Amino acid sequence: MTVIDTRTQTAPQRTARTRHYLMCPPQHFEVTYAINPWMNTQVPVDVERAHVQWEVLRNTYLSLGHTVELIEPMAGQPDMVFAANGGLVVGKRAYGAKFRFPERTAEGVAYGEWLSEFGIDVFQPAQINEGEGDFLALKKMILAGTGFRTSLEAHIEAANALDRPVVSLELVDPRFYHLDTAIAILDDGHGDSPAEIAYFPGAFSRHSQRTLRDLFPNAILCTEADALVLGLNSVSDGRNVVVPSAAERFSEQLRERGYNPVPVDLSEFLKSGGSVKCCTMEMHR
Ligand code: ARG
């Protein structure tokens, strides 16, 4: 009897596309306030360790052949390391960020200025939104989260600013307060293959679970255990998926689908409710 390995038989060939990222060095990273359930000002951050973990992430992108730009960190802005929140860049345009909590307001301004200086046309938002924390860009649409941070009005504003259709999704579990804690874009649909995502259904309202099922019937469904180590807060180039190392089952699921999981440990950033994707703004050029 011949044993057929269905995994190697069915897993499609994945193709990487070179990406352009913006990151912010963790110079001033700490937990001095609590604006999500992961943050506890009594739990100290190991600053040395955080710096090493962040460097490993940056070097991982570089070794995969991607470009990483850096923004100057600002004293007094401990969450600025979470570059994903600084805006949503699509092509030569960006939809600027406007943070929910006053603690992070200054970051929106700094990221907006950086993007402008970089030659990107930045739309100044009137509505509360936290950039790529809640907006995930695919070729044909932008997935947008609401419920905790980004307002529903911002979804319409972003659609107009970037001239792309937006699909609104409702987050209902405070542990998954940003869309990028509950969905990972694995393939953005720019190449020959259809868009592919992974998500944790429990983070969404019933109608949004249905939207996701209808739009992405082949999505990877992530376990709650993996979602709770922010496994979905990962960054894919279409083939290599930089994924929080604690999300072991998710890495296996990625492999089964033909992706190459690249585990990195960002445990110090988990103390602030962030991981790989949070530390990374992708400039979707
Ligand atoms: N402490 C930060 C906050 O609560 C974490 C931001 C994480 N960023 C993200 N893209 N999910 O705002």
C-alpha cells in the first residue's frame, strides 16, 4: 500500500513579494498606562530583552529581502514602537491615524509627518482610527475593524480617502481590540492566487463571522490558544509568514498550506498587547 502525504500533495506553491516596512525602535517602550486588557503597569517590561527581540524582528525582515524604514522614537510615547497604528498606506496615498486615547495622540502627528516627508500624500482624518491596527489592505478591498478603537465612520472616510472598498467587521472581545490581533493576511491577492487570510472567529460578532466565512471560505481558522498569544499578529510576504513563536499550532497550519512560518519571540511586547504585526507598518506600494 502506498501512503500518500496529503499535505505535500495539496499544499500550493507560494510566492514571496518584496515588501516595504516602517518600524520604530523601542527606545522608549514601556507600560506606563493601561488601555487594553493585556497592559498592567505593575508588570515590568524587560527593556534589554525587548530591544533584542525587536532587533531580531527587524533583521528577520532584512534577511527575507524586505526594506525596513525607521522613524525616530519620541520620549514619552511608549507605544510608538507599534508602527502599524501610525496610518494606512496604499500606493502613494495614506489615510492618517487619529488615536482613540489621548496617551497616543502625538504619535498620529509624528507618523503623518514622517509619511508626508517620505513623499506620501497623507489624508488628515476627522474620524478616530488606528491605522493598520484596524485596517488590513488586500488588493480588492480593505478589511476594517471596529468595536474598540477605530470608529465605523472612519471606515467610510478611509474608503473615500483611498478609493478602495472597505468591509466593516465588528470586534466583540476586548482581548482582540484591534483587527490585526484577530486576522492575519497571508496572501493579499496581488499575484495569481486568490486572497487568503487566517482568523479567530471568537473575536467577531456573529454577522461578521458570517461575512468572513462568505468572503474567505478557505481561511485558516486559528485556535483560541494561538489567538491568545497573538499568533494572528503576524506579517506575510505571500510565502514567508513572520509569526509569534508561541503560536505553535498556527505555524503547523501555515506549513500545511504551503507557507513558510518564520517564528520570532516578541514576548516583551505582549505585555503591551502587541506582537509582530503591531511593530510593523506595511507601506502597500
Ligand atoms: N499598547 C498598544 C495599545 O493598546 C498596543 C498597540 C498594538 N498595535 C496593534 N497594531 N494591534 O494601543
